[in-house]
Amino acid sequence: MRQSRNVLVFLLLLTILPSPCWAQFGKYVSIPAGSEADHQLSAISAATDAAQKLQLIDEFAKAHSVGDLAIVADEQYVNYYLESKQYDKAFEYGDKLFALDPDNFSNAVNMVRAANEKGDVERLFGYGEKAGGIIQRYKSMPAPSGTSPNAWIQQKADKLSGIKENEDYVEQSLFNMSNQQKEPAKRSDLLVRFSKIFPDSPNAERAMTMAAFGYQQAQSRAKMVEVANGVLAKDPDNIGILLLLADDYSEKDEQLDKAEGYAKKAAALCETVKKPEGVSDADWQNQNSLQKGLALSALGEVNLQKKQNAQAVEALTKAAPLLKSNATSYARNQYRLGFAYLNLKKLPEAKQALTEAASVDSPYRGPAQEKLKGLGTAKTAVKKAS
């Protein structure tokens, strides 16, 4: 018996799994040894001239235009056009193959490869969704009649392990393509789409976290808040997302109690979070200090919005040395601190903080300089302007 699947692991699994569960990753087409079809496929495989190989495939397809052997014919076309980098023709026959065999996982992998090599984003994600759907449908299948639950769990685990390398290829292709998008909104849309295709992937939460920050960069606040809250629902200790929401809510003067809670929680987590593998001690120290500084700065902004100016000064003063590695964050913190001091009618301290905000190259340099110009006539408390 021979079988014309491209992925070697399928051939290996054939000796392990009975045909009822084998069929769930595509139809199993058996070809008797010595049959006409077997001889035709051997000739196709042996052909080294491209034109001759295509002619032999055409003859095979004409002889087997109906039935399961039509699946094999379309597979031959996909392989031929993929190897010759004629991607549009590969897509044409890959779609025909899906019409005959919707759960053909090897076809999904081949289509992802074609779309990946061509750089076709929409096709890449469309075929990636097909691959993910095949896997998710298989995972949710109940045990076939006569198969014990434990045996079925083991069979599924074995089979999923057998396609893991190809699944990883599909997953990484989609994740990489998402990150290559220059437009933040498009990048975030694809990252969200990725996490839905591979909900069980270790990269799913990372993709959603990146998407939330991308939506912030794209100034798509509604999507940012929605995605960020979705991440927190699954991982309440995600420091990056806690900081993102604390900063957003405090800046917009919304849900200040929630913003305060998020900022305090992020600051506390910075004291206990473990250094990830592969990150140097110096880089980790810088990252952790910056995150704690951002948490304290967001807390100071909450205090400002609540008119708790003494508490704001305390939080913002603690944040300042932690933020010096990031010019924009440091300048914003000192700009906030300047207003906190003004509200407390401490003019020298306010001038000092605003001078520090104006001393670094950031979007806060101009506003800080303008504020400093008018401070000579300031006689009353100044309310912070967002």
C-alpha cells in the first residue's frame, strides 16, 4: 500500500493509529501496490524534467477525475506548483483539494508555505485559520465507538505530537507576519486574529499583550481597552497591561479607583517578579526599575486627578530616578510633579520639576517651557491640565 501525503509524520502515524482517527486529519487514500495508479505516481515521482512531470500529472488527473484519487491528483498539482514557486496555481489546486478534503492538514501547511513565501498576508491568515480549525476540531472530537476514553486521549496526544513541527511552522509564520506589519492597527488586528487561531499557544497571551500596546500606538483606545481587559481576565498579574490601563485611565480621569489599584498592584509585583530566562541581570534591572517607575508615576497622576497633591508629590518623587532611562516617561513624570507642586503653592519646587521636564528631548519639552514662562505671575494654585 502507498499513500501520497507530503508530511512524513502521517506515514509514521499510520502504523500507530487505526484508520477511524487517522481520517480526521484528511482522508486516507489507499493505493494498491502494482495498480495503474501506483505506476503513474511512481513515474511522476521519478520524472526530473518539469514539463514531463506536469504532463504525467495531467494524465493522472484525467484518468482519476472523480473519487478519492482526485484528491491525490490535486495533491500532485499542489506539490508541483509549490516547488516551482507558481504560487497562484498552488492556491488554485489547494482550494480544489480543500473542497474534496476539508480536513487535509498537510494541504493547509502547504498553503501556508505558499502564502508565506509569496508574502500574501490575507491568504496566509486564511489558510492559517484552516490549519487551526482542523486541529481544534480534532481536539474536541469525542472518542469513537469502542475506544476507551483513556486510549482516545493517548491516541490524540500521539497524533498531535506527530504534527507538532508543522503546527509550529504555521504558528510561527503567522506570528512573524503579524510583527512585520508597520501599521500599528493592522499589526494589532493580525495579532488578535493569531491568538484566536491558536488559543492554546504560549504565544497567544503575548500576542494579545502586544496587540493592546499596538492599539494604543494607533490611538484606537476602545480596542486597546477591550483587548487589555481580555488579557487581564486571563492573567491578572500581567504587569505591562496593568501599567497600560493604569496610565490610560489616570490620563483620561476615568475609573480612578481601578487605575489606582492597577498601579499599586504593578508596583508590588515589580518587587517579586522573577527574571525571565535569557535576560541579563543589567537589562532585567533596567526593565524592572522602569516598570516600577511607570507604576508610581501613574499613581501620582491618579492622586493629581483626585486633588491629593501631597500624595502625588510623594509618588512622583519616588518615580523620578527610576524613569531616567526613558526620556519621555521621565519628562512626563516631572511635568506632572511640577503641577503637583504648583497646586501646593510651592513655586521653587514647581520650577525645578518643570525645568527638569524641559531639559530632555521629549514631547513635554515645549509645554514645560511654556509653563515656566508664565510662572513669574502665578499667584494662585494651578490645576493640572491633562
